[in-house]
Amino acid sequence: MKVEKRTENQLIIITGKIGIGKTVVCRRLVDIASQCIGACGGVFTYKLSGGSMVVEDIASMKQMVLAGSRKAYRGPLIGNYSFNPAGIKFRLAAIEKAKTWPLLVIDELGLLEMNPDSGGSALQLLKECVHRSKILAIDENLLPDFLPMVGDPDDVFSVTFGNRNTLPDRIVSFIKSQAAA
């Protein structure tokens, strides 16, 4: 059953430690939300066992390498990663496409957005997405730096090993309750 009133302009942040399961929560959240809220778009980002980062377009399920070891790509060098320029373009295109959908998910905002010269920041696209609900996954260590950039969230959900299986349902319930208010 779809929510009658559209969820608009909500900002929800999912945070937690590295490796705690933010991407797992986002994946389950998209599965649940697409059934009761409507189409979801955006990106998932995750690490492969070899250390590379992959970005996945939620709508098409296509994937591309976003970053690898420091010498793997000719894109921006940030932290321990060199970013793949094609992966950055792919990521931004998936977010751009999702701006018109009921729910935009960005898993995750990170060091790429913190580096203004990277050319890969999703923050401008996020600012252009004013009439849609947004879910952002952000590492808990970066959250204080991101809050001034993304604005006041409607709620912040912290992922733990104890709640990551129930959190997607709680977040969808929160979105629906805000839409009904």
C-alpha cells in the first residue's frame, strides 16, 4: 500500500562506524521503501575484499569502480584512495537521475565531498533536490563536518550491530509518520 501523501523534503541521516552495516541498512531500506513509498534512486557505495570501492546505481543496479589503491587511477588522491574519473561521473549521473524520484539515497557521503577540488561532490546535486526526501549515509567521524553542509536533518539514525536488522523498518515508519503529519 502506497502512502497517500508524498514524502517531501525530509532529510534523514544514517550514521555509524566504518564496517558497521550502513550500506546493508540502506539496501534493506530501499527494498522496503520502494514497496510502500515509491521509486528510490541514488547510489550504494561499498568496499570489495581487495580494497577497491564500488559505486552502484540503485535504479539500474549497474556498478562501476569508484576508487582503488593510491596508484590505481588518475583521478583525485584522497586518503588511501585514487578515484576513478569514470566512476565519479557514473556516481554523479545516478544521483542526478534520482533527483526527481520520491526518495534519494546516497550511500555514502565521504571524503570525496570534503575535497572541493575533487570534482565528485554530490553536495551540489543534493542542494538542487529540494522537493524530495533524502537519506544520506555518513561515517560517524565525518558527521560533525557534514551537518553544516547538508542542513538540519529530520532525524539521525545510528547503526549498531544490535539494531541494523530492525533499523530499515524503523526508518520507513518514521518517513511514513512524517508524511502523515
